[in-house]
Amino acid sequence: MLIPTTVFCALRCPECGCLEVYSLSLFALGGGRSCWLECSCGTPLLGIGRQKGNCCWLQLNCTMCGNSHFWPVARRDLWGGSLRTLICEDTGLEVGFLGPGHLVRRAVTLHERSLAELAQDLGLVGEGWLGNACGGNNNTEA
């Protein structure tokens, strides 16, 4: 049985609005290290680190409310092969996705489609606010 060692994460930047997909190796957290995923504009988005045993933590700079959210999480929940949706604790809205590349890619597609439909309903089509103009990290190859 193969154990996945890479997780993909899709996050929207609270500063520039870009939606980017990042890959993170379990080995990047070896030796008690932590790391931050940053937008191509330099804004820190998500911190992730390991604690003793099989515990990890996530710290999100939230797009929806502007606050920072902190979650303890089991390592198997991050690298276990299923999709984890990150939810803003203040608004209840989806702010990101973690999991295998193909599941993150599908979640992003559905999320973007929902936003596009909302924009159309509000008459914002053609305003240019929904597009991903950053051209940064969009690697979801597994």
C-alpha cells in the first residue's frame, strides 16, 4: 500500500484575490519544521506544521473574514487521500481545499463555477473581478 506524501492546497489570497494551487510534501515538515504557503504577491496564506506524534496544525489567514484561523489536525487527515474543505469559522464559507491533486482540481472547478453563477446573478459578468490574473502556482499534477 502506497502512502501519499504530497498534498495539494487551493487558496485564494486575501490581498490580491488570486486563486493558486500549491503542493506540499510531508517531508518538508520533518524535524518539527513548519512552513508557510505564500501567494505570488508575497502574502502569507497558510501555515502548516507538525507537533509531537501524528498531529499537525494549520493556520489560515482567512480571505472571508480577515482573521487567522488555527486548527489542530491528524496527519492522516491531511495526507490520507480525501479532500478536506477549509471553512471560515466566522462566516461558514469555503476558503480553501486540501487533498490529492485531482480532488482539489475538481473542488476548485466547482467553486469557481458557483462564483461565476453568483456573479452572473448579481450582474457582475464582465467586471473582471473573478478571473485569476496572477498566473502563479496552479500545479495539481499528482
